[in-house]
Amino acid sequence: MRFQARMMPRGMRRNFGAVGAATISLEETGIVIDAEFHQFDIPFLVSPGFSETFCAPSRRTIPYSSIIRHSPPKWFRGHHQILYQLPDRSKRLVCFRLDQSTPDRRDDDFETRLGQGRTIASLYLQA
């Protein structure tokens, strides 16, 4: 299932490195994000418009088994946050806001599908 989203860079150390519009797909093995990614670390003080010149379209996959926490949008924070762990034990944070213009692509639907994927991954790891 695909969702249109807007990536929201947060923080300096654990940033995912994606900017602008993105397509988020919930596949069998994990979350696949198609977006513009920074090609190298850009200092926090560089303006967002200038930093986008150093981006290239790419695709990244976050396996369900590596997701530590998912925080759905709340009334005071209108975006999703997914914290996941890399193989070297470092952590990354992905922040995005889903496009609500399509009626069947709501936040609740995303949370349900993400929960199903994480449950299946945890059952597979226990077997």
C-alpha cells in the first residue's frame, strides 16, 4: 500500500536525511521510502533550500524488525515519527506527514498496516 507524504527533517544526529515529497510503501518486509536524500552530511545551519541542491532521488528500506518505536500524530504534533536501529546499533529517526487528500490513505490506515507488518515480523523472528 502506498502513501504520499512530506518528509520532515528533525534533529542533527539521528536525522534520516530525506527532504521534500516522498512515497512511502508498506511492503511485506518493511517500509520503503522513495524520496530525495542528502548525498553527504550537511551542516544544520545551511538553509533548507540550499541543502536540497545536494540531494538525489533514492530508495531506502526500513525492515519491520528494526523498528523500535512508532509515534502516531497527536493534536500537538501533526506528524509520524519512526525510530529504528541500524545494524551498527545506532538509531535513526524518520519524521513525515501523510497527504490527507486521498480519503482511503489516512493516518489510521497507515498505523493499522504498520502494526500488522510489525506483528508478522515479530512472529517470524520468534519461529
